[in-house]
Amino acid sequence: MSHSLRQYMMVTLSYWGFTLTDGALRMLVVLYFHQLGYSPFEVAALFLFYEFFGMVTNLFGGWLAAHTGLNTTLHIGLALQMLALAMLLVDPAWLSVFYVMAAQALSGIAKDLNKMSAKSSIKLLLPDNAQGKLYHWVALLTGSKNSLKGAGFFIGALLLSTIGFRAAILVLFFGLMVVCIASFLLLDRGMGKSQYQPKFREIFSKSPAINHLSAARFFLFGSRDIWFVVALPVYLQSVLGWSYTAVGSLLALWIIAYGAVQSMAPKLTQKDKSKNPDATTALYWILPLCLIPAVIAAALHYTPAAPATILIIGLAVYGIFFAINSALHSYLIVAYAQRDGVSLDVGFYYMANAAGRLAGSLLSGLIYQWQGLEACMLASSAFIVVACLFSTSLVKHQPQTTNE
């Protein structure tokens, strides 16, 4: 096994371990605090700092990684997630909205340091002329991560139902500790430390391609979280009367299948194996996605007798197209990023991703509380239309990439 492959596997395992705890924690927070009587908007507000500080972290984290190395930022992320979990082990009487938001702020910083470090490292483990392999490695990392995030949703719901909130948090804490120790011992210390030390003002991208790709990412992921973060689990629990385990199981299966499709994206999008995906490919795959949430909303409105069936079928179709779009975007940012200081471009891009999730999370609670799930779906379609417009602009500015 080559050194690069061993390092890729260790980065992937660290990312997997973090993702399991992150998915489980999100489901625990949504279900537990809704159970305590929090309104949908209050539940959404719990994730305000999570997404906001994730956005800030991506913006500055790339600069930090270029100076200290990706190994360092990855382990800072793991340590901060452990601290966020430890904060939730206090007496339940202390768990005010602001306190939980503060814990979620640490978790948001941790998540985006971990993501930026993991995805940036892949660029450095392969030569510039290996774009075909780069696409496969990025798709595998991203897809497997999302499948495990889905498993984390299920684990979070299951732990809440069986051992309660505090015991569940304790299990996640010790599991992540094992991952952190293994990663610290086995990853290269100097991975990702840039020979060129970028100035602080260089955290903002000057590349038109990366700017347009980042804007498309903002609206793409905002469109998903408008209905997925708060509206859907609250609707399933409060309107359809599903149990915690049933809600967690559906969302888990969706994320797992979504991750599996992401992993298969190279096979689905590359008819010509000698040609790598580009901005035109991304535009081609995002166009059908515009209509799917609106069709789900129309079906719920005009066929109110079978909402569960409509949602399950609609989510399956939506998940396939969204997963392919996400995988294409994840590859394009790594392919377009400059090799020296890659974390700067990747960090800026995932800052836009976190900002989209922040907007989507807040709108999810606000629109659901105001007009319900159908309105969330319509807003989701509107966001995807805007993402299409930026994808169209991206075609004009895409850089050239070479295949292996």
C-alpha cells in the first residue's frame, strides 16, 4: 500500500469518526429539545451558532491550515467536538437556549475544520495530472461521509430512545476520543503546511470560477436545509405522529442512500472516461433538481391522504439528483483550487456552504412555523433556481483541468 493511500485511509477514518458523532448529535438536539417543548423556530435557532461559526471557521481556517498544516487543523476540530459534547453533559436545568447555542458553536467550528482539512488533504496526496483518480477519491470520501452521517442520525435517535440524552452524549464523547488518539498517532505531522505563507487578506478568493462555484454551493445547500433540518423531522413527529426512532430511521436511510449515490457519482456522470466533469456537467445535473421540491409540495397539497408515501418517494428522487450535484461540486472545488495553499480556496468554498446551511436552517424553522412543509419545499425550489443561474455563469469562467 502506497504512503498516499495509507494517509488517505487515515484521513477518511478520522472524517468518518467525526461524522458519526456529528450526525448523532444533530438528531439528539433536534428531537430532545422539541420534546422539551421548543417551537420549530427555537429548535432551528439552536443551530444558528453552529452554522455561523462554521462559516467563519471556513473563511479563516484555510489561512490557519496553510500556516500550521492540515494535520493540526484536523485535530483541533476533533478536540473541539469533544469539548462541545462535554458541555452538554451538565445538569439538564443548565441547558438553556443560549448555552446549547454556545455548545453548537464549538461543534460548528469543529465540523468545518475537520471537513476543510480532510478534503484539502486529498489534493496534496495526488499529483496534478491525476484528475480522474482525484474525482473518485473525493466522491468516495464525500459519499461515505454522508452515509455515516445518516447512520449517526439513526444512532442519535436510538440512543435517545434507549439510554437518554446525557448517556448518549457520553457514548459519543468516548467514541470520538478513540478516533482522535488514533489519528494523532498515524497522520503525517506536516501534511498540508504551505511553503507559501499567505497573507491574511488572501482569505477571500480572487478566482471567478471559485466565486461562482461558491455562490452556487450557497444556494444548493440552503435549498436542502430549508426543509431537511427542522421542517421535515418536526412534521413527521408532530403531524404524522412518528416516533423518534421512526423519524431518525427515515432520515438516516435517506442520508445513507444519498452518500451511496455520491460515491457512485463518477460512474453516473462520466460516460466518456477520458473526460472529467466540468461546470457544464454540473449545470446539466442541477436543472432537473429545480422542479423536484415543487412537485413534492404540489403532491402534498393535492393528495393529502398519503403524505408519508409522497414524502418517501419524493425524497428518494430528490436524494439521487442532490447527491450527484453535491459530488460534482465537491470534486470541482478540489480540482479548481490552487495546489499551494489549497486550504484557502477550499475554506472559502465551504464558508459559502456553511452560510447556505445557516440561511436554510433558519428559514426551515421560520417558514415551517409560518406556512408549513409545503412552503418550505417551494422555497427550496426557488433556491435551486438561483443556484442554476450561478452554475450558468460558472461555465464561462471554468479553468482547464487535465486527466491522468
